[in-house]
Amino acid sequence: MNGILKLGQRFYSAFFADNRYLAYLEGVKNTLIISLFAVLLGVLIGVLVAVVKYVAKENKNPLLGLLDRFCGLYVTVIRATPVYLQIFIIANLIFTARDMELYAAITCFGINSGAYVSEIIRAGIESIDRGQFEAGQSLGLSHGTIMKSIILPQAVKNILPALGNEFITLIKETAVAGAIAVTDVTKAAQYIGSRTWDVLPPLFIAAGIYLVIVLGLTRLLNIFERRLAASDHH
Amino acid sequence: MKKFWTVLMCAAMTLSMAACSSDSASAKNDDKIYVGTEAGFAPYEYMSGDQVVGVDMDIAQAIADALGKELVIKNMDFDGALNAVQQGQVDFVAAGVSVDEERQKVMDFSHNYVDSSDVVIVNASADTVKTNEDIADKIVGVQQGNIADIWMTNNYPDAQVKRYTKFVQAAEDLKNNKIDAIVMDLYPAQELVATNPELKILDEENPVFVDQYAIAVKKGNQELLDQINEVIDQLIADGKIEEFTAKHASAN
């Protein structure tokens, strides 16, 4: 009984005492902001890279070929280096001014996400029957119009679940932002542990917070997917 | 297609503005002053709710008040804070920074405001370390970039030094006997063992070494240094440092 009381005391101390829950709240705010803007940036980059790669397969334009090479290099480098390293490089190379930590984190995770998202989108686009593209060509449409009006809208349905997963991955990945002085949920838990000299309870509380966020998002994504799939039934 | 490119251009411009603002922002924002610290070092700096408070923060506030500027507290890792002041990310560091020759080569220090001593903490139920000198060839935990880190490297090359960003993690490892000892500042050490009865200070009367804390500024920033020194001298003369310490020590 005593053990349970002591455990309860430790968790109380890690959350309620001294208004510590406010620190977690601040962490949640930062985590969500970074994740949201990073996924938007990631999707933007991912779409560009995927489209370039897809179109470059047909079109032998040398400029496009160069762009394609560059995109390939970008994806390779990002996937070959740890994001924990990438964030230090980006923060120290580009975002050297004051109060730029959030921008640095968003950019780093956006660029990182973009590489993986581009692969997701490319797979999604390639899953669309080649015949669709050829049909567009036979109608005399330009590549851009074909992509925009025929291929991408169909690909979106395949891509969205994978993108949703990417967002969830980002939520967890933002824990790395603590390396450049962003107080996210994990960092907040560490500071509270430093305060109470009791390292584990805050860490478990942080895990619980991530759990709630991710489960909530998963639920939303499922609803969204079901709505999309509804159009498949005739 | 046009709309797509417009959106893309806007996004690109926003991001490039953010990056470019480095030049305009680093031209001193004249009504704010930035202090770097690591909030895991009670009573000098610690978290209360979601605020960073402590003796060093009271001193930082006094400095900001004397300069008529708003204080912005930047909470980060200790070695990151020392790096940040050299890069100009923060104007000064108030984080229980000890004055040291190597550091003086790359940053400037104010007048001392605290005399501190470092002690050895051990696990009360282990007996690998019985005296201060025993740490010479053991696994010793320190905070990364902290004066104890430097001191251990210089004085005990045969010891295996484990560097942590947070003292509490070192404490946890000591409780689990992953390390044999921790070398850290006396005040926070006392607090550590008070909340962790499995750990004890080896020899409180005989510290491993003594040092002084000072405020660190970017090398060559003489103007700010002079202003800070004025504030420090006044605080010491008025007995404010003791007042701050008593206030935060009793809050723990």
C-alpha cells in the first residue's frame, strides 16, 4: 500500500505540484506547431520532388534531368543522415539569428519529411494505371494538366493514409527539437525531472501525452479515410 | 497551375525572409536583453510551473532593470548556453558559470558573485569510492561542459568521465550503480541527496575544488560587461545575493 502511495506522490509531484502541468502544456503547444507546419512544408517539397521525378521519366529535357538528379541527391542524403544531426546543421548553418528555434525545427523536420513524403507520393502516383496518363496525352493535354487534373486527384486517395502516418511520425520526431533549445513535451519532462530530482514520473507522463495526441489523431484520420472511401461505393 | 506556383513562391519567400531576418534581427533589438541558462540547477536556476526562476534569474532581472530592457530567458543545455553567448544568440549567460582560464580565452567574465565548491556524491550502499581521491580511476558523472567536466579531464585522466546534460539523469544512473560517483556543485548536491536518500555526499567538509561563479558575456563586449559589473557590485554591497539565495533555498 505504501509503495502505491509513494508512487502516487511522485506522479502528483511531477504533474500538479507547483503548476508543473503548465510546462507540459507549453511543450504540447510547441510540438503541435512544429508538427503542423513541418508536415505542410514536407508535403509541399514532397509533391514537387515526386512530380519532377515522375515527369522526368518521360521528358528528356536536360534541365528536367538535372532537377531530377538534384531531387535524387536530396532524398538520398536526407534518408542517409540522422535527423538529430540534421537539426544541428540546419540550426547552426541557416538559422543563426535569435528566437529562430521554432523556424529551424520546422524547416529541419519539413525538409526531412519531404524526402519521405516524396517517396510516398511517387508510389501513390505510380499506382495509377499508366493508361490514365496516355489517355490524357491522346486528348492533347499538357503534362502539367494531366498531372493536375487526372493523375493527382486519383493518387490523393492512396496517398492520404500514408500522409496521415507521416504526420503522426512527425509528432514523435519533434522530440528531437529539444536539442536546439525548443521546449517540447519531452524536454519539459526532463526539466521537471531536474526540478524534482525524480526522473521517471515526468517521462511517463510525457509518454502518456504523446499517446493521447497520437490516438486522437489516428481516430480523426480513420474518420477521414472512411469519408473518402465512401465515394467508392456506387 | 498558376495558383500552384503562386502559393509555392509565397512559401519560398516566407521561408527566405525568415532566414534573411538573421541580419536585421542580430542588429541589437534595443528593448530586449537575452540571458542563457540551464534550468536544472536549483537554487540558481530551476523551473517553477513553466517559468525559469532562481538566484541567477533574479540577478539577470536586476541587470535587465538597470539597463531598462525586457529580460528574455533562453533555457537550453549548459554547454549550448556557453556556445550561444559566444555566437551572440544571447547577451549573457547566468547559469552558475565558473570562472576558468580556458573559458576566459573565449568569453569575458563579470566580477564573481558566488563562492562555490564541488563535492563528490556516491551511492550510500556501494563502497567503490571511499575518499575523494578514489574517483581517480572510476566512472564519474558530470554535467557536459560544466567546470567539473573540465576539472576531471584535467586532473584525473584515468577516470572514465560520463557527460550528462541533466544532473538528474546522472543521479538516476548513480542510484542504479551505472556510475561510481558524481562531481557537482555543493548547493545542488545537497538538494540532490535530500530527495534521494540512497545517495550521499562523500565529504562535505572537504570539497574536491572551489570556484567562483560569474556572469559570462561575449568576448570583447566591454560595454555590457561594465554595466553588468556595476549591477553585480551593487547587489553584493546590498546583500542581495544572500537574500536571493535564502529565498530560493527555502523554496526547495
